[in-house]
Amino acid sequence: MSNITSIKQQAVENFAAQFPILVQRGIDEPTWNALCNTIYPGANPDSVVMAIDYCKARGLDILLKPVHLVPMQVTDARSKDKVWRDVPMPGIGMYRIQADRSGNYAGADEPVFGPDVTEEFQDPYNQQNKIKVTYPQWCKYTVYKVVNGQRVAFHALERWKENYATQSGKTECPNAMWRKRPYAQLAKCTEAQALRKAWPEIGSEPTAEEMEGKEIVINEIPGSQPTQSTKPASRALDAMRNQGTAPVTLDHEQAAETTEQVDHASAYADHCAAIEGSSETTEWQQAYTAAWTWANETGDQAIINGIKQIAGERKRQLDAERGNHQ
């Protein structure tokens, strides 16, 4: 056995010994590194493991990112407590994959939009300013499915006002993505609804595009969730190491405990909107730097991870757009 082969074999054995749960899931070290640093940059490792299980259960290739990890503020409907979580949600791409795999997907029409509406919203961060947004009143999307040898149409109609995401829960102003792409965002939401109608087996879970910037309200037993003053245990990573140590953070992450409960939702939404709304690399860098500095000042690891994930995704989009223009 050559030295190179021996080194590689030793690396595989070391990884298997350190992370047995990942190996049981068929995840090797290169795949794990790709998931943490490229597919879900900045996400909590526990959340990445959750995404692995989600994709495995549905027979999906996680490296194609059919499911997103969306940092969301989850409100307990009983206790009214709010906590930040990475929530796994299917992307519209996953619905398309499942419809195609069914073998009876028969295409779709171009989305049809209703009349344009121009509305002014109060700028939540500058009371002297109004933000003007032009959006389609509604969108209609039609998909086709072969049923008993016949091509059958399934329609969905969604209204922009019932779907758009706000900058925060304290304002009616749309976030950056819904201001910048009002037609495309509504079309994705409407397409998802049409696909769910045609293929109920897809499930009733909303897509990441539909839930972006929104808040989840759940009915959980009060007190069942850790408060922000308590650092949550990383059970998946503890199990991987077969020990009860604190979770290992990814590069550039700073583990910190929050000593008091502070509502950072508005500022978080503002920084996310600035990152998502950046149209070129320099603008992205400025928005990310400001957001990263603020996130670390909060001492909230969920916020730090969320900012890093959103910034990483936007950077990849900008790189892809630049590559298409060359």
C-alpha cells in the first residue's frame, strides 16, 4: 500500500471514529465539508444533519439542495415565547423534481399576472421616507397532469398581498426580495400551490419561497423550548462524538451565550434585506460586513448562523449571475 493510499485510509477511519452517525447516513468527509461550507454555509451542524435525514426520507440528493434551511422566528401560540430555529423547508425545485418523477407531469403554462398595483409603504427605518412598490395584483399558474390518458389542467391563483413577506413583523413594508422580484416571487408561490393540487402526495408543507421572511406560529407545550438565556445543547454533534461536549462551530463562528432576552427581529430582517438586495459584489460585501459585525454583537449564535447562511447564498447567486454575463 502506497503512502498516499495509507494516509487516505487513515483519514477515512478517523472520520468514521469521530462522526459515526454521519457514516451511518452514508456521508463521508468531503461530502460533509461540502454541505457545511458550500450547500448550507453557516448553518448549525445539527440542522445540516436534519436536512440529510429529510432528503433521505424523500429519496432526494441533498447535494442538489432540494431542501432549504430557513432561519425563522418561531412563536409558541400558547406561551408567546419566540425562538430562532433553522426550519427545513422544500424549495420549489423539490416540488418540480417530485412532479417529474411521478411520470405523469405534462408541462405547464407561463404564469399569467393580474393588473399592476403601485403602493407606497412606510419605510420602517426612516419615518420620513415612503417606499414605492409596483406588484401584480394576482398570479395564475397552470400545470398539467396525465390522468387516465387525458392531459388535465390544474390551476392555482394567488394574490400578492396574501403572499408577500415583510421586512419584519412590525411593518407592512415588503422585504428586499419581494420588492426587487415581485413577479417572480409570486409566480413561485403560485406554482407551488398548483403542484400541490395536482400531486397531493407532494405534501402540504409550504416551500421556502412561500415562507421567506415570515414567522411560524406553533401550538407547543409552554416551557418545552429552551429560552434564549439557555444555550441549546447540540444533541446530534454530541451523539456523533459519543460524548456530551459543546458543539464544534464552523470557521468564523463565535459561540456566545445570551444572558438576557432581546428582540433582534427587526434589525435581523433589515440586515437580511440589505444582503438579499445587493446587486453586485461590492454592495454585498458592505452589507455582509455590517450584518456580521452586528450579529456578533448580539451574541446570538442562531442570528450569526442565519446571517452567514443568507450571505453565502446571495454571494453564490451574484457569482452565478456574473458568470452568465461573461
